[in-house]
Amino acid sequence: MGKESASAAAREDEAKLQPWRGDGGDAHPIELETPHPVAAPPPARGKPPPLPQRQRDERWWPWLVPTIFAANVAMFVITMYVNDCRKNNTVRSCVLPSLGRFSFEPLKQNPLFGPSAKTLQKMGGLVVDKVVHGHQGWRLISCIWLHAGVVHLLANMLCLLLIGIRLEQEFGFVRIGPLYVIAGVGGSLLSALFVQSSVSVGASGALFGLLGAMLSELITNWTIYANKLAALISLVLIVSINLALGILPHVDNFAHIGGFITGFLLGFVLLIRPQYGYISQKYNPLGYNGPVKNKHMIYQYVLWVTSAILLIAGLTVSLILLFRGFDGNDHCSWCHYLSCVPTSKWSCKQGTETCQVFESGNQWNITCQDSGRSRIFINATQSMDDLCYQLCS
């Protein structure tokens, strides 16, 4: 009885200290919250908490790449409008004349279903003579927004969407925009130093710059990727195949190589990421005593500085050489094979030029339809196609 009485008294004292809230006929205890919550125990040493889901899934909304796509298509439509094949080409019939002034040049003159070389030159195509002697350096940029034909445009724009959108989602327009333009200029510069006898147009240099940047981004951010070796092999294979296709005729592989090198160096500068675990440190709970990581690793800084120096030096030297009239083929007898390798199936000297010929006895009066140049050949030993190529070049 003594123990039961003591227990009852204790329960009564406890009940007096417990606040109650009336709810109908029953009473329920109200839990009192402590004014200062106790911090959760720190996680195990060496294991930082995972990055919040919102931060992990954050992506940029890609608007710049679709805008570039639209700009290239618009420029091609304007170029075809200016070209007006039915009015300006009186030598051969145009392809698809039902399109009116948007009809294409004859396939012998342009097998890519596009305008004439004269129109591309008028619209801002890269012509070395005009850049060097006409002081029209703006052609180094304007040429990357022009395309030689529908086939050329479709191939480049497909690559732009497949590569560019992914990069813009990862790194944003602030980085991808300058990367695209500067890589395009780098491709134009190398092209101008080695291809000086034709009009060069196309976004291929800029697109190869994006490929080069993808490769350098994988290298400089090596530690944060899984399956990195497989990604590296597949990327190198894609780049190699595309560069190998550049040895075909009518393809400016120098623009591809220049754009790729420029983009490769720019990738180390613009696409550097913090090392794994750095960002999640901002969300460490109070009292976390795990290791603290630096934003970047030492090798990333080394690649950044080295690439920036090489990039600035390369672009500067190329510009100086170009405006001094430097011709790379005079100093490198084999470099032309990087852009075209002649075989029994095709000749690298055979272009798509069109000439008008008047024969009188043993002399030919040949006029290049693209440039308007005219010359009389007497007792010519070369073929008419070779003479046309020489005249138009």
C-alpha cells in the first residue's frame, strides 16, 4: 500500500506540471518545444552531404543556339534572294527555276544547291585579297554566317543543334556565345593563310570549335566524370572522322583545323568546372568538420594559363601574318594535302567555276562567269577546264 500511495502521488505531481488542452471530453497533453533546437550531429568525417536536388539538376535554358540557327537560315534565304539565278546566270539553266529568284545555280557551278561564288563574295564571304588589300577584316566574321548551299546549311545546322544545345545547357550562353564566334574567327584565319584562291564560307570552323571545346572540357574536368575513358575515345573518334572527311574536294579543312584548335584552347579557359564536392560544401551543417576542398585543382590552373597564352599568341601572330600577305603554301609544300588529297576519283584542282568561251581559229577567248575576268589563249595546250580554273582562281 505504501508503494502504491507514493506512485499515485508522483503521478499527481507530474500531472500538475503537464499543460493540458481541452478537446471535447478528453484531455491531451501539449508538447512544449525547446526555444533553441539542438543541431544535428555532424556527418561522418570525410563524407560531405550530397548536393541538394535543385542544385544538381540546374540547367541553362538554351536560347542562343536556336537563335544562331535561325540567323544562319535567314542569311541563306537573303543570299538566295540576292543571287537571283534566273536573272544573273545567262550561260546555263538554273536548278528548280520554278522557285523564281530563289532557284539554285547550275550543279556544275555549285553542286551544293546554292548561290554563285560571286554572290557569296558580295554577301561577305572570305576573300583573302579583299581582306589583305581591301582592309575588309570583317569578312573573317561575316563568312561564318554564310553557306554555299542547302546541303552545306543542313549539315552544319544539324551539328549545331546536336552539339550546341547540350553545351549551352551545361555552361550557358555567356560562355558558348564567345566560344562559337572566336572559334569561327580562328578557322577563318587559318583558312585565309592557306586557301587564297577561292571564296570561303560556312560555320564549320565554329562547329569544330565546339567539338574541340568538348574535348578540352572533358580533360580539364576529368575528375568529376564517370566513364571518362569511353567518353574520351568516342569524342576523339568523332573528331577524327570529321577531319578525315575534310580531305575531300570542295571542303575547307583548314577552317576545320583552325576552329578545332581555337575551340580546344578556349575550352580550358571558358569551360572549367569546380572539382567534385566543392559546391556541396556550402550546404554543410553547423559543426561539420570534414575536409575542405579548393575550387579547382592545380592542373586545371596550369591548363587555363597555358591555353590562354597560346590562344592569344596564336590569334595575334595569325592576324599579323595575314595582313602582311603571308601565304602558308609558300613555306609548307605539303600542307595543302591537309585540305584535299587528290585520287583517281577526283582532282583537287578541279573547281566548280563556270566560263564562257568564244573560239576563233586557234585562239580561245575565255571569260570567268564568277569574277568577270577575261583572257585570250592562243594555241593552248591545256584543257579548257584547266584554263577556266586558272582564270577564275
